[in-house]
Amino acid sequence: MLGAIAGDIIGSIYEGHNIKTKQFPLFAPQCRFTDDTVLTVAVADAILHHADYGSLIKSYYRRYPYAGYGGNFTRWGQSDTCAPYYSWGNGSAMRVSPVGYAFDDLDTTLTQAKSSAEVTHNHPEGIKGAQVTAAAIFLAKQGGTKSAIKSYIEQHFGYNLTQTLAEIRPSYRFDVSCQGSVPQAIIAFLESTDFEDAIRNAISIGGDSDTIACITGGIAQAFYGSVPDPIARETLQRLDDPLRQVIFSFQNHYGG
């Protein structure tokens, strides 16, 4: 989970100012946590307390109303209804990393990823994006190889992971859909050599940079075993105490 949050914070300044290079300062002074972090922590909190995903997600929105949410989510967060709005956006994938860490078998992981997504993102692509991300984290945590993770996703979910970053980077543009950003985030992980390289890969393609790096970061942490200490410290320093406390509690229970 901390890897996803690190990706969000590092990528936060590049969402509106895309770069097409891996050469950039890892933490700029303006880097901050966004809705990706807030909702990732909300999902972790729901898991810790066996609470309803939708209720916790809405509660966190109201505690952090200016974190940079999309329009449809904002309307949902401000409403009195908990009915989902059939979204296929990548918000379901960026908040799901705690699910990949918390459960002990793949079937439960997929079921819980669906549950965490469908409170808002009940479109099949929104659910798929969350399930793919959680499955990749689960398989990486279990020691799966990159080729095994890639094969599982392609065979069970139909994502095309054959492109390279060099092929994606020149023409890739801002795309908030799961189907237009989750495969790219996974490829950024697959081509990486370590955690930091995975984050640099993700940001280097442009697009919805903080969310792509968030998705990549969650998988990379599970695969490489941890977030490097300097990156973890910088990440935690940019959070408030309530968010940090949930992260620490989740790590104590589940790792991540």
C-alpha cells in the first residue's frame, strides 16, 4: 500500500504537466498526496475494521474534500445516496492495493477487489481494473515471476501487455479509464528493475501520472518486497497523522 501512495505523491505534480522522460526529481517540493492516497487509506481502514467500503470511502471524501477527486465521484461523495454510478474510471484500481495485501487466497482477493470497486465503479471495466491490480499485487506478494503475473492477467482478463514503454510513450495521452491506463501501469512495472525504476517508468509515459504511478507502485512494492527507506520516509512526511496511523496499523496487520 505504501508503494501506491508513494507513486501518487511522486506523480502528483506531473498529472497536469506530463513529461516523457525518466529523468526528473523524485520528490519535488510541490509533491503532495491526492485523492488516490486518501481513498487507498479509506480501503485499508475498511479492511482493518471490517467496515463497508462505500461508507468508509464516502467518509474519507468528506474528511478530505479538496484532494482532487473527479466530478462524478465528487457528486457521489456529496450526495446522500450510496448508489454506484457505473464508472469505468481508474479510481477503482488506484485505491485497491490494500486488498492485494490483506487476503490469503486469490479468489477472496478478487471478490474483495470487486466489492471495493463496485460501490462506485460498477461498470465491468471498473471492476476489472480493480481486480487486475489486486491480483497482480497478490501474485507478486506470493513470489510470482513477472512472466507469470503477465500471463495470468492476459489469460484471465484479456489485457494486452505486449506493448513496450518505448512504443507507448510517444503517443500516449491522458486517459482516466481503467482500460486505457491500468495495462500501461502494469507494463511500467513489468519493465522495471527496482521500485524506483517502476515509478519512473510509470510517470515517463505521461497521461494520468499520479494514478498510473499509484497503480504501478502498489504492484512494485509487492514484487520487490518493500519501498526503499528514503522513499518511504519522504512519502510519510507528506501525510497527515490520521493517514499515517491507518497505514501503520495496516502494515502491522498485513504488511504493505
